[in-house]
Amino acid sequence: MSSALVVLIAGNAMADGEAPNTEGTAPTISVPSPKLTPVVGEPPAPAPNVPQFFVTLDQLAQLTYKDPLVAEQLSRLIAERQNARSWLITGLIAGGGALGTGLLLRHSCGDDPDCDSGSRMVPLGIGLVVLGILGSYIMSPTRAQVVDVVNTWNGRHPTQPIYPH
């Protein structure tokens, strides 16, 4: 397969092998540029059998959004994670508030032995903090649940395996 290079000199085209007309003009070479295709839409799929790794549930969601079954399982895990965070935040805020109030009320009694203000607030605050931490731990998705989602994906898409990092 031969290709002819076309040289434009002062508006005159000539094929390979012809003598150029160089009367007072500099030669200009016209080379066709390669066709560039714009990247539109989704990124290309990874090469087959190249494992994809993830660290967080959000990264796992980005890898598995195309499969509705896996996406549904993962959305349940993300909801459980949000619920666990809510338990933790609520327990820390409510417990910290009760603990702080109890300590401030105790301090306001001074040396009065009959003063009872705040004596119940301190244990209540500690209990709420512990309840928030334990509730968060119990409600958090376990590693086994995440592995189940990964195994579901890997079973349905053997050419695009994913693994926890």
C-alpha cells in the first residue's frame, strides 16, 4: 500500500517525484492530522480479569452501579452505615450534653452535702455515650456483609472481579 505525499507550494500541488517550484516562496507541507474522537459517556470498562480494588463502600458503589442486584444490596449496607453513624452522633451529643450539665450542676452545689442537683445527670450522660457507641457498633455493616456483596458481583461478572483492599 503506497501513499502519495502531497506538497503544497504557493498554492500548487505536486505529487512525489516532481520538481518543486521554488520561485521566492517557502515550501509548505500539508500532513493530514489523525482523527480524534471525543470521549463521551462512561469511562471504558477495565480490561477483562484485571481486579478492581476498593477501600470504602462509596468506592464499591462506583464500581458496581451497573448491576441492579448488587447496587440494591450495597444501598442497604450504606443505609446501615448511615444509621450507625446516627446512633454514634446522637449518643455523643446527648450523652455529652447530659454529662456536661451534670458536672456543671454538681459544681454549683459547692460544699453543701444536701445538694442533689446533677447527681443523676453524670451517670445518665455516661450511659448515653456508651449506648451511642455500642449502638453504632451493632448497627454498622459487618465485613461479612461487604464480602457477600463482593461475592455476588464476582459471581455475576467473572471478567471484572473486585476485591477489598
